[in-house]
Amino acid sequence: GRVTPMILYLDCAGGISGDMLAAALLGLLGARPDDRAPLDGLVRPALAAAGVDPRLVTLEQTRRGGLAAHLRRTRGPATSAGPATTRTARGPVCAPTNDRSTTSMAITAEAVKELRERTGAGMMDCKRALEESGGDMDKAVAQLREKGLAAAAKKAGRDAREGLISSYIHTGGRVGVLIEVNCETDFVARTDEFQKLVRDLSMQIAGLAPTYVDTDRIPEDVVAAKKAVLLADESVQSKPEAIREKIVDGQLAKWYKEVCLLEQPFRDEDRTVRALVTEKIATIGENIRVRRFTRFALGEEM
């Protein structure tokens, strides 16, 4: 993502130091102009978290579209941070690590950016996850995914009637997909992130040919017929009767991964399509539902 230009003017007096401001603004790196939260809504909480009184801060828009933060002088002895005014131009801001008592001092801008690219989470969430995990990237990813599951569960009951009906034709024109994916607002439906999700789902359907969206969409008679076939198989019948049901349940779960879109592994990754959609619900902030799809293959039987 693009980094929003930012110019900061800091008066180092009244206990406010350049190091404190650098730590506070570390989470802002990677901010994009299309982020929903306005920059001033991110700056003030970040300053407060670093111990800077937000009431001393005056924010104004710059001519280049960035944000200028002016910290007003306060009475009291100047800190040891240096002269009265310190200017920090846009570019990588990395807080010093000489104060080991502050976890955020050890978190680099590159780490925040990498975590955001891997999870799609907000920059402040990424910074906080890295702090709580002690800088361990894998633990931070797992933590954000767990939070994403909780956030998605809260949004699951919301009505989703907006979205996109999209088509995908595979190279050569032998396979095509029509898909409807719903979200809550037309605004989200027009975003690049949502449209990319719809395209990824279309390509998944074209490549792995699922029949149903989810397990609850499979007709009961189809499940019963499949279960009867599996139970009648010689390899199952040769097992003790007490464990046959468990064996069939395991085989059904494997079958679901073949015929249900949300149960399939997403590409060659270690997550399912359901996990992908769940993560997008958490990052986009709206309920998302794959409503229906149809896959066409040239020459297939009607």
C-alpha cells in the first residue's frame, strides 16, 4: 500500500520527547488514503497510548494531502531529547530501542507493514498484535486470525443484500463461472478488496469445480444416498460394526471438502475458502456471504 505523506512538528518540552512521538506514530506507517478511519482519528489515540496529552496536539491538512501535527509548547523544563523543535519528514519512522521497557520500541515499520500485507488487518491492530506477541510474526498472524473469527461471528447475523454478480471465463473459453457474493453496502461492493475476493472465489470454482456453497446447502437425500454408498463399501463392512459410523463420518467430511466451496482448501494455502471469507469479514468490517454460483464447462452434459 501507499504511505500517506506526513509532516510532523514537535516541540520537545513539558515531558514530550521525539522518541515518544516516534513510538506513537509507528502504527501509522502504511496508512492508505482510502482507509475508512480518518488520520486524525488514528493520531490522537496513538499519541495518548504513548503518554502524550492529545489536548496539546493541533492537526491540520497539508497542501500535499498529508497531515501536520503541531505539539504546542508547555511550561516546564525541556527534556533531554534535544533542542526546542525537532522536525521529522515523511519516510520510515523507526522508534529507538534504547528504552527496553517499552515493547513498541522494538517493533519496526517493516514488521508492521509485513503483518498487514499477510493478514489485511489495520495498522494499529498489526502493531498491537506484534507488541503482544513479543515481535513473533507467526504468533501475531495467529492472534489476528483468532480476532478475525470472533469479529466475523458477531457480524454473521447482519443482513447482506448488496454485493456483486460477477463472471469469470478461464483462458481458452472452455470453463466459465457466474457467482453472486453479498455484502451489506454498495460502498463495500465497489472496493477493490471486495472485487478481488469475488474474482478469487470465481477462479476457485473454475479450478476445483465445487457443487455446493456449503454443507447446509446439500439436500438431505443427497447426503443420505452418499452415506449409504460409503457404508456399503467393502472396506467399511470389513471393520467392526461399532466403528463403521465413525469411519463413514470421516469419509463424509473428506467428501464435503471436494463438493463444498467453503470447505475446500484455498489454492495451495493452509486455509480453507471459509477462512478466507472470514478474514475478509474482519478486515472489511461487513458481513459477506457467498449466495450462489454456477459453473459451465464446454461440452458437459446438461
